[in-house]
Amino acid sequence: MNHGVFGYIFVMALVTYLIRSLPLTLIRQEIKSPFIKSFLMYVPYATLAAMTFPAILTATNSVWSALAGFAAALVLAFMKKSLIMVAAGASAAVFVLELILLG
């Protein structure tokens, strides 16, 4: 095994540790700004969406079936359906559109 790999792993571990520990050590009092609080509240959702959306578009044979599944998932989610129903509805929409496009 190349000895440079251990250096890369060490640097990655150090960077990961610093990213997680610096906010805890630098910000000790409660954040009072409503803008910063709301910004920090939406960061996980924005990050998840940014990572998930490109994967949605490339998960099927056609971008159109991927968009149909995404639209079905959005509609079902806004209708407050369960996670299982949203996933099943999106999968069904992709399946039907793929049958139409390929058939």
C-alpha cells in the first residue's frame, strides 16, 4: 500500500474534525439573529436537495420519466402522504412512463 494514502486519510480526518469542531468552539453563546437562525435552519434541506436532484434526473433511462417521477413525488408530498406512498407513487409514475416511452 502506498504510504501517501495514509497522509491523505489524515488530512481528510483533520479537515472533517475542524469543520465540525470550530463552530462549537468559536460560537459559544446563543445565536440571537433571526436571519442567521432561519438560514441555518434551511441549510440541511438545501444541501439534501442539491445532492438529490441531479441523481433523480440520471436515475432512469429518460429525463422525462425522471421528471414525471419527481412531479408525482412533489404532488404526493404536498398532499401530506406518507413516505412510502410518495416513493411508491413516484416509482409507479416512472414505471408507467418508461413503459410508454419504450413500448
